[in-house]
Amino acid sequence: MKKIFYIFYKDFSSELRMRFALNALIMFVVVAVSTILFSLGSESVAPNVYAGMFWVVVFFSAMSGLSRVFVSEEERGTTLILSLIANPVTVFLGKFLFNLVLIFFINSVIALLYMFLFQEFLIQNWNSFLLAYVLGNFGISASSTIIAAIISKANVKGTLYPVLAFPVLLPLILMLIEITKSAMEGNPISDVEAELLVLISYDVVMITASILVFDIIWRD
Amino acid sequence: MKNFWKFLLFVLMTIVIIGTFVPPIVQYPKSFFEFPLIPGLEDKARIIFFHVPTAWLTVLAYLLAMFYGIRYLKRKDMYDDIKSVSAAALGFVFCILATVTGSVWAKFTWGSFWHWDPRETSIFILLLIYGAYFALRSALDSEEKRARLSAIYSIIAFLTTPFFIFIMPRLMIGLHPGSLEIDPATGQVRASSNPVIKFEMAANMRVVFFLSLIAFTILFFWFWNLAHRILKLEHVSQKEI
């Protein structure tokens, strides 16, 4: 348990020390959101389009930021040392925790930007939105950590990552868009009960399966 | 006896092709060799004998690819990986065929090539998974690593299929059999009552349908057998050089 935290802390402090990745990620979010702003101009779009576009930006910023946990280890050549000092489950959970914190931070930035910049992006039912937000972050973090582990062994890491992650993340993203739409329309939380249950089951399935197969990826 | 399966395949395929195109479609079928008329489908109903088997083989091929992938992870036998990749390659071909036959059918019965009906979404996802699988394979140099990581990816990607096959069609409105629909009178979402959507098939059509499933499955296994034997020979000859 302590080791998980140490691995998380190692990544966290090295990220804080040289904030390339974080700065680049924030700039990526700003650029993506302003692209949407420019493409919309002064037109007003139906509210549920914003729900879709919100998660599109979340997906692509996750795709540009979350693969670093394993890719950077591979680039620095520290994979072997890491596999000597900790067992695979610990490594996976430490990286998962780091990605979770990162995606929570980035998604909050995106959500705040959306609320400032788009008047139509008004959440009326905060309970269901926040629940979906938390569960969605867990799911995105779990899937992207395991795909990052696969991708770190491949040759073309950057382009392959969204290709591999998209089919895996799609059920999650579709459910999140449905819930966000319903939250923006102000429907009660009981309307999206089934979708929330799907999110929970997705998170449980992905985290469990990732822990089970990570061992095989990690040991060369 | 050696050619038993090929002979059986020939007989079944002949029956399926004749059974698909020859029987007339009439309002009130009297003999066994006439298909009932389904309102809204008419002659277009015949494509079901090719569309459903291709979709079924897409899924079967994926399961085989995953099964042999897991077997590779257990036994580290390169021949298992060869079987896995040849099943995936064939599955990809059948996936394209299922998409094309489905979208042609959709054009002439529902009005446009693509509707984002839950089943269409799931075949599209399967197409993406197959594409990602081959993209991943081509990005890995070492043979052992390629076999291992692609097997793991097939497992991870398979975990999402229950959401598409069992959950989404029940949450979303669709056009395929077993989907929800909107009640025109009240505007409420309800279980489907349409004969096409409720999947009630006449007995004689059912015979052709299941024969077609069997015939295409035999065809698939024949293809697969040839494909993995060819790949194995290539593998062996590369080692010798």
C-alpha cells in the first residue's frame, strides 16, 4: 500500500519539477476549447451538442497526456529498475493513481473553461453530473493506463495510442454523454440510473482486468 | 472421407443459394417453397441469409483469435499466435462484408446507408478493434512481443463487447430485431412489436437461415485452416533462411 503511494509520489514530484507535460496539456486543452469557440462563432447550438463536445475534448486531452506514465519510463530506460523494486500490481496501481489525479485535474480545467466560455453549458442537475464525472474519470484512467502499458512497448507510440484506446473507451464516453445531456436538461437522477450502473460496472471490469493482465505486459 | 466437409459445404451452399433466390415471395404462402411477404421488407428480406452469417462469423473469428491468444500466453507456442492472427484476418474480412451487406440493406429498407442504430455502432466498434489490433501488430518488431501484446489487447478490447451487445441495444432506440422503439400513439419507449423487429421468421425461411449459418461456418473453418497452415509454412521457411 505504501509502495503504491511511493510510485505515485515519484511520478508526481518529477512532474512538478519539470512541468513540460502539465503545461503542454493545459495548453492543449486551451487550444482545443478555443478551436471549438472559433468554429462556433456567434452561433448558438443545441445544449446537447455541448455535452458531446465536452467529452470529446476530455477524450483527446486524455489521449495526449495519459500515455506518459509508461512511455517516459521506457524513454528514460527505467522500466527494468522499476520492475525490480516493486511487484507489477503495485506499479500498476501507482501509475493508475497518478493518471487519476492528472485526469481529475485536467477535466476540472476543461469543465471550468466550458462554464466560463459557453453560456449554454449549464448543468442543472449537479448530482448526476458529478457522479458521472467521478466514475468517468476512474474508467478513463483505468483503460488509458493499461493501454499506455501496451503502447510503451511499440514503435509508434503517439499515433497508436488513441487508435487502441478509442474502441475500449467508447462505451464509457457514450454513457457519459447521455448522462451529461440529461444533467443539462435538469432531469432527475433516476432517469440515468441504468447509465450510471453501466459506468460502475465498466470501472470495476476495467480495473480488475487491467490488474490481472498487467503482470504479463510488465514482465518481458 | 477426406473430402467430406468440402462435399457437405458444396451441398449446403447450393441449397442456401437456391433457397435464397428462387422461392417466390407471396402474401399467403400455400406450399413449403413460398416465402411469406413481410410488409416493408418484401424481396429485400432475402439478404438476411448472407448478412447474419457474416456478422456471426465476425464475432466467432474474434472469439477464436482471443482464445488462441490466451492459449499463446499460457503455452508460449508461436503456432497459437499464427492461428490467432489468421482468425483475426478472416474476421476482419467478414466484418467488412457484414458492414457492407448491412448498410446496403439499410439503404433500401430504412432509407440511408448508416443510422447509428446500436447494432450498427457495435459492428463499427468491432471494425475499429480489428483495425487497432493490426495497427498494434505492425508496430511491434519482436515476434514474441507482438504475439503477447496483441493477445492482451484482444482480451482488453473484448471486455467492452458485452456493453455493446447486451446493454446498449436495451438502453437505446434501434431498428434491428430485439431493440426498443417509440410507440407512435403515446410517444413512450417500449419493446418492439414490429414483426421484423420481433424476429419471427417463417419455418421455411428458418430452415434456409440455419443451413446458411452452418454453411458459412464450415466455409470459415476451411478458410481458417488454409490460412494458418500457409502462415505456418511461411514462418518455418523464414526460420530456415
